[in-house]
Amino acid sequence: MAGLNLRFTDEELDALRARAEAEGRSMQAFAHDAVMTAIDAHTRLFDEAADHVLRVSEELNRRLA
């Protein structure tokens, strides 16, 4: 499995450590899940936007075909 080094300020690292501890998880697991959640949210928003564009331009696309 590939790795990635991230840099945080001392304050950011303290916040990450505190949040991970509060959830009983490692900082690595917490950071991994946060990144994957952000990726999933971006993908979902992109897909929703694409669906919207296709829906609202359906008539125009039909005419141009």
C-alpha cells in the first residue's frame, strides 16, 4: 500500500490528535477516512451536477441530434 506524508501546523496536528483520540482511532485512520470522505463528497457533487446538466439540456440535445 502506498503512503503519503502530510504536513500540519502544530495547532492542526494537536486538533487532529485530539479528534482521533476522542473517537478512539489512530490519527492515520482518522486522516485517511477524512480524505476519502472528501473525495466521495466531491464525486457525488460532480455526479449530481452532471445529472442536472443532462436533465435540463435534454430537449436541446434531442433537437441537436
